[in-house]
Amino acid sequence: MRLVMQKPITSIIVLALVVGCSHFGFAQSGEQAPPVKPIVPRAATKPAGSVLTLAEAIRTGLATHPLLERSRYSALIAKALTRQTQGERYPWLEASIAGSSGSLRIITTDGKAIHDRGGHGFDPGGALAKHNQNMVSGGFLLNQLISDFGYTAHRILATEANEAASEKEILTNKAFVILNVQKAYLNSLLQQSLVTIATETVKQRQAVRDQVQALYQHQLKSKVDLDLMLVEVSSAELSLIKAQNDLKQSFAALNNAMGIEGQDRYQLEQIPIQVTPSQAVETLVATGLSDRPELLGNRDRLVASEELLQAVKSLNFGSLSAVGSIGMTQYGEVHDGGIPSDGMAPFWGFGATMKFPLFTGFRIQNQIKEASHRKGETEDELQALANEIVLQIIRAYLTRTTNAEQIALEQERVTFSKEALLLAQARYRLGLSPIVEIVRATAVLFESESRLAEARYIYKTSESVVAYATGQEYKRF
């Protein structure tokens, strides 16, 4: 008995090429990924010694801060995802070529045929492999979605809503950068004022020290008074050194807020600080709830979650697609004696595919539950953010109101402190009071002037915070 074995297929698909008919482009297999950029801080473009205004500092931050660069890339990613989803509406065109060689199928025969072909024995199955055959086919396959009953349409609306949310994220980070630059700039101005106050305090105490030293040399005052003033001058000089160090740190913080590696000292523009009446807190809250970009972005994300919920519900209705193909097949057979026989034939066809889910292992049902839960999660996040924005506005409003009242009180305190110092100096010269009164008066004056400067710049900062909390400041840039 002899068994007739099939010859193996020596090659199958040679090439498959997918072509998007909306672009008709080909992927380049040799294309390499772009090299990773080294992390190098951006240098300041402002020349040393020139005046840096607040508006220039804000524009620098908006142009160079990495937070904004990252959010812009996120927006581009969201836009690309939208285009990908929209592409599902267009026809999908594939070009392919395939080749094969070997015994392609089994045909029935009888024992006589085996004997005629030189075989020996008997094939009980009455089957024999067909002649060796070579085949090459190439053509195009077109697939067009007719309807998936809203699945693609809702997904497109969801990606468009996410794209809108990513644009709002740019505005959110823009407002955040502006606020940080304003805070850093105003803090630098405050530290400059504190350095000026500390410098004046040193000069005042040095003048008093010189007076006491002259009186001591004429044996009109004791050595204790002179030693006490020397200690106070040293204390004032130490406060000046600390203020100068805080100023350098504030400039470093300003560079960080602008997203650059700049100087350690700037010439800053002085900003007039005037107390102005504020809008009612109810008006500010209403403005913030309608204009804050992160709140608008979360509303877009809520729309996206609603559209995704509708999309997964559409999976219950299946889909309908049309398909068509056209191409050419070239084949060849090798008969007994090695005589080849070649041929070529075209092929074409078209049809439609209807898919309807009968049972998916509860996959669609659980997708609907997931989308519904995500929508609820987004709704709660939106409500929590709205509550946080209201709290931010109320805090900013109260801080601004409190500091406006504090400025008036601190101005009166500075006036009284100056008068008290002049009176103490006069009483000391007349021998009516000890040196301790002058020391106390200079300390009170230094403290009151410092608190007045802080109150003014905290008030100006609170104005920036109110503008940020209500979503208004970023619109100016």
C-alpha cells in the first residue's frame, strides 16, 4: 500500500499595503524617531540693566513657560485623535498582492489513474493531489461604512468635546502662568521696598549712633548708651543683609515664573498702588462661574462623557458596511513531464455586511455601565470644581477688602511712629528720656513701614488673585 502525500505550500502572502483614501499616503519604514531634546533652561532675552515691566514679564512667561508648551502639545494630540475618529466615516482602501506555490487541493481519481501515472499499489481513498500550481494575485479592496447607528457619530462628537477641553486647558495654564508672574513680580517689588526701608533704618541708627558717640566724647552720655546704639546699628545691618538676600531669592522666583534662566537682579517698573472699590462678591462669583477656563473645560469633558455613553449604547444595533474588490490573478500549473501551463484571469465583486450582536458575554452592557459611571464621576468633578472656584473668589475678595482697610491703618501707624521717633530724639538730647526710647521708636518705625509696604503689595496681589479667580486676567494677553 502506498500513500500519496500533498506537497507543502512554499509561500503565502508576500505584501499587504493599507492605503487611507482620505490621504493616499505611504508609511516610510526607514523613518526614525526624532532625537530627544536636551533639557536646557531658556535664557532671558532682556539685556542687563534695562527695565523689566510687568507686561513684558507676563509676555515672556506666556512665550517660554514649559507648562504652556505641554498644554499646547496636549491640544495637538486631542486634535489628531479627533481626525482619527472622523476618518472612520471615509472609505478604507487596501491594495494587496499575494503569491503561493504547491499542491492547492485534492481531487478524486481511481486506481487506474494511479497505474497510468506510474504509481504502484492501490489508493483506498481514491484521491490524488492535483498538479503543482503557482499563483500570484493582486488587487484593491474597498470597504465603506454605511451606518453603525450613531456609534461613530457620537465618538466623533466626544473627541471634538475633548479637543475643546484641551483648548480650555491652554487658557487655564495661561491664567495660572500670568498669576504666578504677577505674584513673583509684586513680591520682588515688595522686597525692593523692604531693602530700601532697611537701608534707611541703618542710616537713621547710624546717625543716632554718631550723635550719642559725640555726646559720649564730651562726657554728656554714658558708655552704656553708646554700646546700646552700636548693637542696634549691627542689628539693622543684619536686617539689611537678610532683606538683600530675600530680594535675590525673589528675582530667582520671578525667573522661574517666567520659565527662563535670567539675571539675579532686575530693574523693575514701579506699579502705583491705589485702593479702588470692588464689585459685589455675588457679581464676582457669577463672573467666575461663567468665565473660568477650567470650569468651561470640565463642561466640555462632561459633554464628551455623555457622547461616549450614547456611543456605547449604539453598539446594541450593530453596523452595516459595503465592500467591493477588483484585481487580477496569474496562475501556472506544472503537468507531468515538466510542461508548464500559464493563465491570467481578472476578478471583481461587491457586497454588504450586516453585523448584529446577539450575545457578547455582557461586554456591551458593562461598557454602558462604565460610560455611565464615568459620566457621573465627571459631573461630581465639575460640581467640586465649581465649589472650589466659589471659595477662591470669596477668599480673594475678603483678602482684598481686609488689606484695603489695613493700608489705611498702617499709614496712620507710620505717621505716629515718625512723630514718636522725633519726640524721643528731642527728649533724649534734652536729657528727659533714656536712649531706650529712641531704640524702641526706631524699631517701631521700621516695623510699621515694613508692614505698610507688605499691606500695599498684598493688596495689589489680591487684585491679581481676584482677576484670576473670576477668569478675567488671561483675556488681556
